[in-house]
Amino acid sequence: MGQHILPGNPPVEVNLKRSIRARRISLRVSGLDGRVTLTLPRGVSEREGLAFAREKADWLRGHLDRQAQPVSIGIGASLPVEGVDRTIRAGTGRGLRLEGDALIVPGSADTASRRIAAWLKALARDRLAEASDRHAAALGRRYTKLTLRDTRSRWGSCTADGGLMYSWRLILAPPEILDYVAAHEVAHLAEMNHSAAFWAHVDRLYGPHKAARGWLRQHGPGLHALRFD
């Protein structure tokens, strides 16, 4: 339905959406990127919805104030790699490498951020392919392809034809978190839903998963706040 700006300090951008399944007006702030969505059920006008949003303006700003602030990644910054904080340091040589608690980045500082992102994506592909292969073998199913994206709304997905998609930022999280997301998406190869049967597959592949889900809710916004541009 478009966007609307709620006036105030600061102004708040609200994305309007209409849903035939919604029974009441709802207002949601994404925990990943701070996107504000106002959902309107059938029969509720845009004017009524925006009036509802204006009533909730202080609540909205309170949630947005708690969002993780953007952090630029470059030489001297701290960056989590597989859940371990590394200090990014300039160095010599041909490629990026981990040395103790540091990520050594040769070459020009001006292009360091872009090269760090490329290195992280390559490492993420290796780790996610290994985890996906392992879980798919345990499940007795095959996936058709593996794609990495920088998604904001989800950490992974599985298509009906067996394609797996993951956020490459999972490489920033501890290995057990990446492994949980891989198990979750591979389990969809057997159950394209979130039924009890689906969660039984996740438990069999990964084990108890509530802690991993909680970690993503708590720390996911911080991973998305890291900027590589």
C-alpha cells in the first residue's frame, strides 16, 4: 500500500500493508532492521490505520531507539568471525587471514571493507555447505542448490524445489548458531511447514534449539548493524 511518514522528532517511516487474513490493526517493528509495518485488515481505512499509528508513536520511537546502531567495518574495527571478536589489522601478504585475535587484511585500507565482506561470504559458503550436506545426509534428502544473500527478514529459507538460501552474516555468529539455521532449513526438505513433525526433524538433526533461536533474536540485530560499504 505504500509508505507514510509520521511527523515528530524523529519522523518515523511506516510501511502500510493490507491483509485479508488480519482481524485487527497491527503495528510491528522488525528486530532485524527497524522496519515499521502497519497491517490493515479488510474494511479498515488507511486513515483509521494511520490514526492508530499516531497513537502509538511514542511506543514506536522507544523501540527504534533500542535498535542496534550502524557500525562501519574497516581497519581498526572489531568484527565477530564465527562468534569470536577479531580486531581488523592492516598487514602484508596476498590474502586475508586470521592470526590469534586479529583479522589481517593486506592491501589498501580504502578497499578493506569490501574485501572483508568477500572473504566472509566465501567462508560462510564453506561452513554452510558442510552443515547442509551433513544434515541432508542425516535426513536422507537432497537439496538442489545453495544460495547466499544479505537478507534482513530471515536467516534462511527452503524452496519447494529444494533450494536452500542463507544469510551470509551467519558466519559472524557462533558455529552452533549457523549449524542450527542449516538444520532448520534442511528439515524443510521433509516438512515445508512448522508443524510438530518439522520440529521433530530439527531436534533430531540439531538437538534442543530454543537457545539458538533466542541467540538470534537477541544478537541478530547487531550482526545486521555491521556495514561493509
